[in-house]
Amino acid sequence: MLRKILLNVVVLTLFCTFVLHGVDYCNADVTKYRSDYTFSGQTSENLKPPIRTSWVDVIGASNSSPLVVGEKLYISSTWGLICYNAKWGTKIWQFCNKDFHNSSPCYANEVIYAGRTNAMYAVEAKTGYQKWKYTTPKGTNNSSPVFYQNHVYFASGKLLICLNAETGEKIWDIGFGQTINLPVAFDSDKFYVAAEDRIYSFNISDHKKQWEFQVTNDILFGFCLNENRLICPVDDTLFCVDTNTGKKIWKTFYPNSNASNPPSYFENNVFASFDQFLYCVDVETGNLIWQFEAGYFIESAPVVSEDFVWIGADDFMMYCLDRKTGNKLYFASVGSTSKYIVIDKGSIYSISVYGELFCFIHDSIERRNYVKLEMWIGKDYVRDNDETYSIDVAPFIEEGRALVPIRPIGDSLGAEVIWYPDDKRVAYSLKTRFIQMRIGDPIAYVNGKVVTMSVPPTIKNDRAFVPLRFVSEKLGAKVEWNANEKKVTITYP
């Protein structure tokens, strides 16, 4: 019996040592760029549409991918490294330093690793305190780091560096003839580096070069590994390289178009976008399985689950496609272009090209097909689809604008209304529309963008009031004013 138990333990250990489909499933405490060491772009969460906005924050234009670990989200901004409560969007801590700008962070063993210019940092995930700092040459950009087997791999200019993850001491470095801007990928026994127009393969054990493959132009967006194949888009071509030999297996042309983001994969399918088209191809042959056309250029790398593919495009739309057919299942205007999309714990996190950080969740709210809400100035009742009911306080006019209590509009339209008493802030979430405003402040944020109101929200008789027309129209409703009756009619949609 003991012998049998020991044999099972050995088998389980060996199983956990090897990488399944390129994903290190056993190293659960390591969160990696684009889902795993092979940059698959996969998610185990089959989040289905529709979605609605849960929260928005503005961090400034950044090329950092959000990183979600448990209930926290980490991201590099234009001014530092930020830790959020992933559910509510509140800041837990921030490490102010411009060195982090554009560096996608990685996580392992309660430590965050990130650093774009001047240095690579290890920061305690719970507190935001610096653990160590490795200084890199000024004037060079560092690639986003990758944690692998207690080491941190990243490039600084033309130098690939491996650090001890615990101490930040350099283990080794490798000089290249080309600049490296992209993170390092891993499979079971090799790691792969993209440097300008070349891809290199190295042994993990002794970091000796195995092969070098040259493409037609600089690799701008990265690649992914699927079993023994490396898939890389360059300009109008999708290359497939054998990871054992470094030889080309196939290449596919998409004339008069250009790659716009990294590819993703799921099982034997590869998903790559060129301009406004997303292509699903067979990884063995490069043959087309299906294609989808968005309203404009596709900006984000595909995020793929068992049933769905999520992408963001320059038409400010987020699309959800059927993974097997490419059929469009859902699309919604999210107010900005999604640069990165990450799906984790029932939420979609998106960083826009303008620096808005969005959190979307599945929209389970049941709404009426048609709403007609009537309110009268000075009257403490409303008529909602011909049903009349009382409200706590009556609307009033200030500086020629109607102000109303915060609840009736949101409740009638099926929006979530959130009141933050600490800073006297109110938010409305209706599908993918999200409005934030503060008492006494004429500046509002609509899907993260600054909008000036004619009259700000206010407090009267211990009740919060908001400008009726502004809120209604920004939520997608139509507003009509009857001067004789002093009546406002809101219709939706």
C-alpha cells in the first residue's frame, strides 16, 4: 500500500512538473502576462454577455495590462504602480514613480514585479512597499518582466537579464544585436525572445541559444506558443515556427492590412487580428476557419474562453463572438477603445488607449422594454409608465435647470445607483454607460471622460439632487420639457 501511495505521489509530481498545453497549471501562485507563460490569451471563465459597467477610474495613457490577483488589481500608470480593490475600484495603495509607465506587472509569492525605465522593482503586494530595486541604464526601456522558477526575466535595451526574484541580484545577462521590447515566453524546457525582426530560442537550464528565426520586419506586438508551434504576426503576415527546430511551418498573408495586437489561441485554433478583421485559423495548417469584421480596427488582443472570444475595437465597441463560429453574439459601446482586456472572477477589466480603467460585470438586471417617466417641479410624486407613486422630495429649478432626487431616474431606467457618503459622490451604471458626479462639483465623468455640467449636483433638505437632463441623456434617455405644466418627461430607450 505504501509503495502504491509513493508511486501516486511521484506520478502527480511529474504531472505538475510538465506544462499542459503550454500552461503551468501547478504554479497557481504566479500570475502571468496574457494568462500564462505561453501568452495564450485564454481565460477559464466563460463570462457571457450582456455586460454593464461596475466602475471606472482614470490613470492616464498606459500600455500596462491589468493584473488581477484575488480581490486586488494591479496596474502601471503614467505616474506609478497602483493597487485597487478589484470589485469596487477603490485604491488600496499607490507607489508613485514614473519608472513604471507602460510596464505590465507580474505577481508571485506576494510580490509585484514591474519597471519600464531606469529600474526594475519588486514591490510588496499587500503594502506597496519597495522590496528591492535593480537599476538599469538610463535612456533604455525595459520589457515587462516575467517570473519563472524564482527568477525574474526582462530585457533592458539590447540586454536580456535574469535576476534572483528574492534579492534582485543579477544571475546572468545575454547581449543581443537588436533591441528587445517584449516579454519573454516559456514552454517546458525553452524560453523565447523577440528582438526587432528576430525570434530566439534558448534552453532554460543553461540559457544557451538553440535557434534564431528572422521575419520580414520588426515584431511589434508579440507572439504566442501553442504546443510545438510559435505564432507571430508581422505586418500583413502570420508566421508559424516549429519551436523544436526554428523552421517555418507555414505563413499566411492578409494583403493590404496590418497586424494590430498579439495573437491568442485555444486548443488547435489561433486568433489573430489584422486591421478590423479577426481571423480564426488552424494551428496545424494556417487554414482559415472563420473571420469577423468589426466596425473599425481591432485594438485589443483576443481573450478566449471555452465558448466566447472578447475583443475591443477602435469604434469604441466591445464585441463578444462565438468561439467556434465567429458569429457576433453581443456588442456594446464602452465609451473608449480597449487596449487590453483581462477577464477574472466574473469581471472584465479593460484599459483604454486614453487611460480609462474599466470594470465590467455580467448584466443580470431585468429591464422593461419601454419607460416613460413623468416628473413635475414642486410635486412629490412621479408617474412611471402610468403608475403614480410618491417620492421623498420634489424636483426644483436652479439656474434654469431641473434638479431631481438621485433615485427615481435610476430606478425607473433600471440603472444601478451608488451613493458614496464619504466623498458625497453619486454614480449611475446602466448597461455600459457609467456616470460619476460629486456634490457641488460641475465636473462629471461619463465612461471615464470629463464632462462639464451647467449646474452641479447639490444637497437640499438633507437630500442629494442631480441635474435631470444631464443624467437622463447621458444614460441614453430622451428628455422633454412642458413649460405650462412644469413637467419633465423622460422616455427610454
